[in-house]
Amino acid sequence: MITYLKTIILIGIFSTANLWGQFENPVTLSAHAESSVRAGEVVNIIVTAEMDAEWKVYALRDQGEGPIATQVVVTGDPIHESGLVLEDEPIEKYDEGFLTNTRTHQGGAVFTAPVLLKSDLAPGTYDLSVNVLFQVCNASLCYPPKEDVLSVSIIVEAGETRDDHTNIVLVSDVLDDYGNINLDAAIDEGFFSFIILAFSMGLLALLTPCVFPMIPITVSFFTHQGEKGEGKPITNAIIYTLGIIATFSILGFILALTLGASGANQLAANPWVNIFIAALFTYFALSLFGMYEIELPSSLRQYSLKQEGRGGVMGTLFMAVTFTLTSFTCTVQFVGLLLVAAAQGQWFWPMIGMVVFSAAFALPFFFLALFPQYLAKMPKSGGWLNSVKVVMGFLELAAAFKFISNTDLVWGWGFFSHNTVLAVWAVLMLMTGIYLLGKIQLPHDSPMTSISVPRLMLSTAFLTFGLYLTSGLFGQRIHGLIYSYLPPIVESESGAVRTNGASMAEEFNWYRNLDEGLAEARATGKSVFIDFTGYTCTNCRWMEANTFTKTEVKHRFGEMILVQLYTDGGPNHRENQQYEIDRFGTAALPYYVILSPDDEVITTFPGMTRSLDDFLDFLDKGLAG
């Protein structure tokens, strides 16, 4: 249906060509060179689109399906290289006509196209051609796409090339087709662009699986705060958010300076940190079950009372620190680059980037902290709200076993294995369903005379989920998102990880040493696929369960030499970690690289993606290289 509507709309757009051909296009274009320039320098070509306020043209990039994105291309014999075209910040919103999100410039736009001139130009005047493709629309109609060609004269003056006039940012320099970021180029593009990039990366990090365990933790903690009446809800939420931003930025920066670029990953994989988080989650869960009330030590309570006039501040900040520790495994490529830069002595851009990244990362949790406190203050909230707390307690207890299993992986206990944690989760989900049916009574529960329909439906969902997890103990394939939270199945002899019930080593030979993989590549002439991964990396498990298992991916893997380099445990993990930092300038996990048999980098891919097509394109580029 949507495709049909889009087709009708596009037919309508182009069918208006004859009808509107008698009117002038509402867009007036002009172009000029920003200034005079010398040979070998960069000159900015400014393209201005003027129109009445009711009209709009579409942005250059990230456009939804349907509208035609604006294109600005400058050509001419004097040009050595063209740079990334910049534009004013577009307006992004849903377009009812195209049935998709669009990015537009309303009432006019200015585009800046930088071009690098040849170094052997003689002084004089030269003409450049500016091709502008655009589509203009208002609330009721769209003109057909139109291409205008403008002529611009530039004056090349005599003189030596000035070094500070030669910097140019290429499209591929900032963000390539697979999302690889060039930090230096992003910084060169300007402060505002860097802020937008950092904020966008923070929002993208929220889509990674390792964020989800903090949702029930946040809701349950601030529900408890609301019941106790500790602090104002808006104040508590702000303190929590600012605490996350501060601890994420400062702790990440300190770790980079003291432990190097991999400091955040080292902290996330540290067994003592994982034991601490598991114990903390268990402590909260038992409190939610009604076993005891959480109270800060008297000295901290007194300090909090003096500072704020009411209790709860220290506890809120403590939760912010806990959030930071549990979320360090979500250090996507952008944070990995910032930590590398910090470890190499830079401080301004990494600190700005970390603050903006963590602000975007913490923003949804401001609302998750705010709403439960108001719910707790509602009349007659005691009975159903206690049930919410108990359900959250079961979820927190399940999360605790995730962090215990991380410690097990690093220390090699072999007890909290894949099947053990899966069995515990299945029991906890079944118990949650039984509790919602009223068959389990805990200390603060109100007597149940009947079961509401929503409660019955929720109970059914938990019981079904518990049975689904139980089926995984008997060979049933578990969904990739759930599987990514479970500890991996590690082969006792090879140390290889089984991917969602199937050993990757059974289908392909994964080398654990890069030198051995390169030797095989030189003998066979095949490309080398490197998977930088970790035993405690949730996002790595997601990729292995959801992407590596696809038939199309397996087919391409069969034509490559495969190497897995673990950076958080196992033989040579420190060397693997340092190799990733030194050669590729990042400490992010997962991270994928394709090398030629001669050890030359063909292409890289920045970790977790939900787009199979992007990953296949990456593999195809590696095979073609």
C-alpha cells in the first residue's frame, strides 16, 4: 500500500510538468566565489537558493525515499579536487505527502562547496560550472526535479600557496559508506558539526543491546525514591542525568589517561567490576522483593541532608555511577576514537565529544527517572506499584547473572555457563508469571481477590517467555537479541565461540593468531577478515547471532581467511587490543577489518549494524579488493 501511494505521488509530481511549465520556478539560484584565491588553495563556492517562505527544497544528505535530495557539483579545468558540500541545518519532520521523514530548507538555503585548485595555475580569471539539482515543494504540490547550471568566475592571484588555505574535507574523509569516522576530518569540519556528530553517535548507542538492562534498574530505583518522598522528582531526574554525563565523561577520560585507549573496555571486562555490579543488582532486587529497605550509611545521609535539605542525592549519584559502569560496553566507534585521542595527549576535543555523547546517551533516562516518581505519588498506587517493583526485581536479578557470567568467562570458572544462565533466566521469568497470577505472595503485597485483565495478559507473556527460554535448553534456537545477553558457548579446546547453538569452527576455520591467518592468505591468495571481539562484549554476540549466521554472510566467509582476535581474555588479548589501537586508531568492539594477503587494509567496518546489506557490501568490497 505504501509503495503504491509513493508511486501515485511521484507520478503526480512529474505529471505537473506541463501544467506548471507556464509558470516560473519559485526558486532563484545564484552562486559566487567567497574570495580571491591562489593556485593550490581552496576556494568556497557559495550557492544561494531564494524562494518565498511557503516553498522548500530538500537537504543534501540523509533523505528519505521519495523526494529528490539537492545536489551541488562544481566542475571546471582549474579544479584538482572537490570537497564535502556543506549546508544550513535542515528541518527534519514527517512528510504526509511522501510518507517518510524528510530534511528540508524552508524559504531558502545556502550551500557551500569547497574546491581545491590545481597548484600550477597561472594568475588570472577562470570560469567554473555549478550544477544544482533540486526539487521544490510547498504544502500542496511539488515541481518536477530541475537542474540549473550556473557560471562562477574565480580570480587566481599571484603568490605562493598558503598552508592554511589548503585544508579540504572530502565526503569519504568524515564518514564512509559503512559509518567509519575520521576524527581529524570531523574536527576540521567545525565545532558545530562535531557537536552534531557526537550527539548523533550518542543516540545511536542507545540502540545497542547492552543499554537495556539499565531500564528496569532506573525505573525501580526511582519508583522507590518517589514512594519515600526523597527530593523533588524533577531535581532527582536532573541529578541522575548530570551524574551520568559527569561520570561517563570524567571516568572515561581518566581511564584513557591512566590505562590507555582501551581503559573503558578493560573496566567493562574487569571481573571485580562485574562482581560489584552483579552484587549491586542482587541487593536492589532483594529490596524490591521486600526483604529490607535500602538505606545509605548515616554519615552519607547526613551529608546529603546538609547539601540538599532532603535525602536521596547521594543515592541518585551512586545510581548514575552504576549506570556508567554497566554501559561502558556500549563504547561505539566514536567513543573508541575519542579515548584513543585522549590517550595520545589530546584533551579538548575528546572531552567535548564525551560530554555531548553522554548527554545524548543519558537523555532518555531523564524521563525514565522522572515518570516513576510521579506515578508513586498517585493516590492508591501502593498495590499495583508494589507489583511493578517486584517484577522489576525479577528482571534485575536476571541482569545480575549476566554480570556474574562475565566474571566467570574472564576467570574461567566454567560454572555460570550459557546453559546455567539460560536455565536461571527461564526459572525467573516463569516465577514472574506465577507471581502476577497471585500464586506467590511477598511481604508488601496486598491481598488479591481477583486478577485484572492487563495483569493476566502480562502474566501470560512472562510464562510464555519463560517456556521459550526453556526450549533453548533442548536445542531450540534462541532469538538473536536474547542470545546476545547470554554468555557465549566457548569450545574447551579451541577457545572458539559457538554462535547461537552452532560452532563457527564447525563451518569455518577461525584463526586465533593473525600471523597464521596472513600466512594462509598468502598461500591461497584470499583476503583476511579480522573480527576484533570480546568474551564479555554484548554487541559482539549480537552480530554473531544475527549477522554471521545469515546464508549470504556464510557464503562470503567461505571465500576468506577468518581471524578472531579477542581483546578482553584468552591468549595474547593485550597484544590484540594494542594492535587494534595502534593500527586502526580505535578500541571499539566489535570492529571488523579486511586485509589483503600482503597485509594491506582494504576496508573496515565499525562494529554492530542492523543493516545486513551494509555488512554484505563491506564483505563484497573486501573480496573485490
